[in-house]
Amino acid sequence: MKFNFHVKSMYWLYNILLLCYWASLIPVLIYRLIREEGFYQRIKQSIGYLPPDLKEKISNRHAIWVHAASVGEIVAASPIVREMRKTHPNEVIIVSVVTATGFRMAHQIIDGADGILYFPLDLPYFTNRILSIVNPKIIVLVETEIWPNFLRIAEHKHIPVMMMNGRISQRSSGRYHLITFFTRRVLSSIRIFCMQSRIDAQYIIDIGADPNKVIVTGNTKYDQTYGIVTPQEKKRFLHELGFKEETYPIFIAGSTHKGENGSVYRAFNAIREHFPGAKLIIAPRYIYQADLIRDEGLTNKIAMVKRSDMKAGKKVSADYDGVILDTIGELGRVYSVGDLIFVGGSLAHVGGHNILEPAAHGKPIVVGPNMFNFVEIFDLLSSRGACVMVKSEAEFVNTCLDILLHKERAEQMKHSCVEVVQENQGATKKNLLELQHLLDEQRR
């Protein structure tokens, strides 16, 4: 296939910039190789050298390759792989990730995969090497994973690629607009785009996808099973967190970013004035910030302990007000014990995080004014009164109090959450139907 001059130049520029980026990280990589357990194996996989046992299981088995970059994509991929295993019991299924947290999360919640590996560095030699080893029959990209060399080489090897649960943020769309002549070529190698919403569909078309290849199938996160937590599991969570079963309210702040935890603490102090027995759970987006969050709690006269310390059996304060959930893969289920949920990244100018997790548990949800990465989901939940957006810290504090003080409002929000989630389930089956069409084409 012939490339025009501008596209060829962009591939060269992309590869040079990628090489310069990795070269600049050499001191950091050496440090992590020395200090970080498992990092050596991660780097080896990223340059196409798989562990012998994994290589034996997946080498040249014509697997269905599902790529999900990190934690959010793994959550979306979980129901896809689960149902894929049911509908294709004899296929080899592998899952690739980019981050270490995604790797750990995949091992925790992905059932049915024959192998989990790190995605190769997107440089021609490494990408070609791993694709030659695996030789997949089809590649499934979860959400928006656009790797130019990987897609170009897959096309050259005649490996069909599809996008499932596709999502593209307004911010990313704006950036890609600057190089649409390049993204149009890169996206042309994808056979079908199964997008979460009409907004995502329009964004992917705007940056160069063929409109005839774009369909809206819904969000597979509605099909995730984290909403199913038994009463026994809830009791176990409460016991492990050191909370009594009758504790009310439990205020959970999920996926918080720097600058948001202070607002959470001030809201919690206001809640405690009305509910002295209230408890707090903060799940930071970046768990390395746990110590800073604990120190910030002390300045607000709130004693917090780390979940990681509790799980490790370390001695913690006998009298604490809340727990910092500095662990991977627990938040989606821990939401089940909450009475009020704040989803972070929304008071900070980040764009919000997944509000479907607490919605699946039927919980009242509060977010800040910045939900531009989840516009359609937010619009749906807020239009039914299931999720409330606040514009300031003062409004945040007052709204949290109002929901907890007026139980009829909280109950209506809970009911609306459950209704919305149940009405929108089924995206996984729609995505897998498109996968079946591609598999059928290969057999012809």
C-alpha cells in the first residue's frame, strides 16, 4: 500500500519522537529495573520477549487478541472477555495491557483469558516481533487505543482489527484534529468502530474514521458485574474496614485527584456535625498519594488509615475516622457499602471518572462541574435525577448534606441509578455480534 509523502513523514516523525522519549527515560528505567520488582519482565515483554510458559500457550495459536491499556479499559474488557469465552469456548483469548496497575487488575477481574501480557512498545521492530509470535486471527482494541505502527503492521499482515466500547474524549478529539490527515490513514486499518455513544461516534468520525464503519453499541461497563455484591460480602467489607454494620452514613470519594481531597474533608466535617458516627473512604486515583492524603486529613482533624496497611496486618490507630483505599481493583465493589458517593476528577479540571460503578450499586452520586470525558453517561444519569453536579465547594458541601438529611431524595436517586443501568445493559452482546461478523468473513 502506498503512502503519500505527508503520511510517510508523520510515521518517521512519530518513530523519532518515540525513540527520543524512551531515550530520555533511560535513567528512570535503570532505576526502576534495580528497585521495582517485576519491572525487568515488564520491559522484556514490551520489546517482544515473552516468558517461555506464556509464549508456549499463545505462540502462533491464532488467538483473539484483546488490548485494554489500563484499569478503566480492563473494567470495560472484563464483560467482553467473559462473554467471549462463553460464545467462543474453543478460541485462544489473550489480553494485553500497558500499565502495571492494569496488569494487576487484569489478573484480578479478567476471567477466561489464556494469557495476559504487556503491550509492545509501538516501534516497528518490537511490534512486528510480537505480532509474528502471536499471529492473532483478530485484534480487538478496547476504548480508544490508537497505536500507529501496531495498526500499520497488523494491516500489512492482514490481521483484522476492530474497536470495541470505543470512546474518545473531547480533549483528545481536539488534539487529533491537528493531524487529521495522519489519523485518517491510521484509522483506515480498523474494520469496524463500535462506539459507546453518538458523541463518541461523531468524535471518531471527525478525526478521520470512515462513517460507514462507525456504529453505536453502548457501553459495556453497564454489563459489568461489580454491581452484584451479596449482603455477606458487604458485611465482610465493613469488618475489614473496621466499620460497624450499623454505621451511617459512609461517605465514599472515589478516584480523587490532587486538590479535591481538601473539599472532601471539609464536606465530611460538615456531615459529622449532623452524623457523629459517619465514616469516610477516600480512593485516590493515584495510590502513591496516600500518605499525602492522610497528612491532609490530620490538618482537617480527620484521622485516616491506609487500606494497604490494614491488609498487611500493620498496626493502625485504634480510633480512626476513615480509610484511604490505596489498593488496586477494590473500589468498584467497595462502593456497595457507601451511602453517598463523590466521583473525583470532576472538581479538578480532569474530566471526571466512571460514574457507572456507583450507579450499578444504586448509590446517590455527586460530581463536580468537569465531567467532559463522560458527557453522555452523566447526561443520562443526571436527567433522571440519579447524579447531581455541583459548581463549587460550598455547593458540594451543602448538596452532600441535603442528600443525607433527606432520605427520600437519596432513595429516589438510588432507584433512578438502578433503572438507568438496567435499561442500558446489553452492549457486550452487540459488540460481540460485530466480532462474529469479522470471524465469519475470515472463514469465507
